[in-house]
Amino acid sequence: MPAKTLHTILVFISVILWGSVYPVVRNLVTEGVPPYMIAYLRICFSLLTSLALLLASGEKPRLKEVKNSFWPLLAMALSGVVFFQGLLSLGMQYTQAGKSTLINAVNPAIIVILAHFLLKEPLSFRQVAGVAVSLAGVIICLTGDPSFNIRSLDFIAGDLMFVGTAFCWSFYTILGRRYGCGISYKATLFWVYFLAFLLILPFFVSSFVQLAQITPGQWLYLLYLGSLPGGVCFYFWNRSLPVIGTATCGMINSLLPVSAIVISTLWLQEQLNLLQLSGGALVILGVWQGIKKAKPPVYAE
């Protein structure tokens, strides 16, 4: 299988699994697990998963690696883990879910634009059209929800938090594309989570006693969030960025809200109407349009 095809599939898998994060987190919050506790434990399990991936490949954490790439790794830890998950956890307490997903739908557009201006990646008319079509599809998916009421979308401070998460993820992607090849992808992932863990440790210790209130079933959900969406998918994403390009990864990321809606429908028994199905089809069309003939530079393994 060609490398480009393989890594495109890996990014698709990552985005689909990231779509499961929303219903899983919502289920945990509904059961009374504090959002900040979810974020802390996700980072802990992601750190363990990244360490397992590193050791399984025959590598070991080397302090020299983090010394040589400290500032890029720290920036990735702050933008993609600490600030992203922190703002997401706080924003969930102030902004309704549908609106937060709508705000985060601008992620692909931000990634594609930043990749063009900061990384000098070529931006074709096909990619611009694909972003526009996908964004329109996401908006239709979200506003097609029967519970969606545009009159209730008053501006509140929580909105800025979700705008912040969109920019955090976009900058993490750009940083990973720009600096992720300095050391191996598994080592990069480990050190990013290790630094993030150290940064949030003081806050985690202060709420350590609340761990006793988490049920076995909730621990399984948290383990899933940290191991697959948090660990394996982050590795797939970082590994695929140099192969298929930042803009293409951003295009595929347009599928995340659709994935979240479909998983919520299958798991939480939420209903999809014809308008939402049409919006999902538009997103898929936009992604296909954007990556069909995209020719990003392919870098050495």
C-alpha cells in the first residue's frame, strides 16, 4: 500500500475515534465526573500509552532528546494538551454542546490557512472549495439538530474558550509538522505528554482524593479516552503530517463533528434527521474534493 494512502487511512481512523470523545465525555460528565478530572486522567493515561508505544518499538526515553528540542516540545504540550484540554473542560461548563461543536468546526479552515502562510504549503482552489463545502456541511449537521435554537446562542465567555481550543489544536498541528521530525514520532509524543503531565501535576494532586469517587465503569471510559483517542490517534496524526501534508490532515479533520454526531446517535440513541444526513454528505464531499488531487510534499521516513 502506498505510504500516502496508508497515512490518509490512519488520519481518517484518528478523526473517527476523536469523534467518540464528545459522547464519552458527555456521558462521564452526566454521571458526575468533574470535567477537569476527566482532562487530568486523560493526560495520565495518554502518557502511559505513549510510553508503551515507545518501549514497544525498542526505544527508550532519552533526556538528551528533550534537551535538544525542549522549546518546540513545550509549545506542543501547552497548545495541544494543557491549553486545549483545559479550555475544553472549562468551556463545557459554560457553553452548550451544539454551539461548542459549531465553533470548533472552524478547525480545518484554520489549519489549512496556517499551513499555507506559515509552512508555505501550496493551497489549491480544490482545497479552498473543499474547506468551504465541509464547513457548510458541518453547520447544516449542527443546526439541523431539533434541539438547536439560534435564538439561544447568546455570546458568553465560554465561547472564547472554544475559539481558543480551535486555535490551540491548529497551532499544535503546525508545530508538529514543523518540529516533529527532530526526534522519532513516538519519542515526540511521549515527551509532549510527559511535559504536559508535569505542568498539570500540581492541580491534579490537589484533587487526588476525588479519585475514590470514580466507578470501575468510568475508569474504563477514561482508559479508553487516554489510550486510543489520546495516545494512539495522536501518534497516527503526528506520524502522518509529514507524509500527506498539514492541509490534507486539516481537510480530513472536517469529519470530526460528523463522527461525533453519528456515534452519539448509535450509542446515546440520538436521532439523525434528513437535514443532518445531508450535511454529513456535504462534509464527506468536501473532504474528498480537498484531498482528491492534493499533492503535498512527501518527506523521508
